[in-house]
Amino acid sequence: MRQTRLDLDRIRAARNVIDPVFLTTPLYRCEPLGRQLGCTTSIKLETANPVRSFKGRGTELVTSRLAEQGGMAAVCASAGNLGQALGWSGRRRGLDVTVVASRFAPTVKLDRIRALGAQLEVVDGDFELARTRAVDLAEQRGVRLVEDSLDIETCEGAATIGLELVNALSSGDAVLIALGGGAMATGVGHVLRALAPGVEVICVQPLGAPAMTLSWHERRVVTTDSTDTIADGVAGRYPIPAVLDDLLQVVDDAVLVSEASIVTGMRMLLEHAGLVVEPSAALGVAAILEDPDRFAGRHVVTIICGGNVDLAAYQRWVQR
């Protein structure tokens, strides 16, 4: 394996920095869901923490190091979950946090960003416009810009999930990871490639937001003009070259799934696992639904990456 930006020793050390509230999240076999999917299905529940997503693992590293260096403020662009996590971690350490988000982000995510004490700026455009605005604000204020997936702390924080998966996996198993900017996929993929090389690592992205998946298959950055998916948490258009380089080293496959399969996955997680999840968290189940023969009879782990969902929209989706 060619070298990536990540380091296994740093990932192990990260567990001593991250608040334990984000660590050792539930991992269990969900027999009712597995019976429906035709494979042994395990769930890694990354919503069982104060910000309801895996993002706190990375923001804990970012803010702890920023505080050690005497930093007082940070800015990020967010589809919603990173902003909540940065607000939570920044508040613990007395940092001023500004989050730039799209007005199209779910209201529940925007409200929780504010509730966690972060200053919220909403732009009239998509995530990529929010990213541009965050860069400008950080330069104007001379403060730390937190860039999800590009900042190695966000990847190595997410990689601690991989450390928690290793002992539950055997050669021939598969791990399904939602793919957006790539922090979780590169982090978990790096750990599993090093410590469980016989495990298949598969990224899953919506057909309506395929930029990183297309880039992975073509081994070059591919951008898109727009996105069209309910999975707002993974709806980027401009992959980061350094992140793609890492992803190419640690992932076995990247697949695209339909909106209908995402909704069905959400409904199945509710009916058979008792979980209310955001669309991005159902991508793994959607991948099994769309290619059941690939996973039949295997042990498959799907990472439930986020549970911040607008309940009105959620009810419309799952009641179809």
C-alpha cells in the first residue's frame, strides 16, 4: 500500500484526546434486519452521542490541538453535522466557533448548531458556496479554518471507528461506509487496510451526488455542476485531491445507489432496528438492497453515521 496522509500510531493516540462520549459506540448484530437483507448484518451506531453523528471524533482532535496552540476561534463550512460537532467541541474548550451552512440544510441541523453556541451564517447556495464563504471568513479574521476531510484530524478522528471494528471482523466480511467528503471512508479504510486486510471496504454514495465515487473510479478529480439527493450530508460537488489520493489506497470499491433505495433503507432501519436515521446513514443498507447477491451469506457491517433528520421530511419519506 502506498503511503497515505494518515498514521496508525496517531490514530491510536487520538483515543486519549477524544472525549469518551464519542468512543466505543454500540456495535451489534441486528438479526431482524439481516433476515430481510439476506446477510448477517451488524450495525455500528455512531448516533449514540451528544451530536448524533461520528463528526465529534474529528472535532475533538481539531479543537484540542487548536486550544493547545493558543487558538481562540475556528470557522468551518458544514452541511450540518460537522458544524454541530465543532460547536460542541469548541464550547468545551472556550473557542469561538462560526459555522457557514447552506440555507437548504435541514432546519433541525441549523437550529442545533445555534443551540450549541456557534455563530451561524447561512448562505443562499449549496455546500460549495458555504465552503468558499468559510475560507473568506477565516482569512478575514485570521482564525483556524476547519476543512472536513482535508484536515487530517477529521480523518484520523473518524479512523478510531476502525479501531473499534477490527476485533469484530474476519476475512471476507464487508464494511459499508457513507461517502461524502471522505473523512470517514479514508480513516476507517486506512485502519482496516492495515489491521484487517481481508475485509472488503466499500464506499456508498447517492446517484444524485456522485462526484467522489466518479473520481475514485476514474482515479482523478471529477466535479459535478449540481447535486440532487435527500442525503444532504454527502452532497458535495468538488472532491479534494489529497483526500481522493488517500481513498484510492484504502478502499476496495465505491458504488452509487438510488434515492428509492435510500428511502427503503431508512424505512428498514426504523422497522427492523428501531432507528430513526438521516438519509446518509441508510446508504449502506441501500447498497445491500441494490446488489443482494454480492452480500448474500456474508457478514456485513454498516456504519450508521448520523441521526440528525427533519422529522416532517422523515415522515414523508418513510410513509410512502
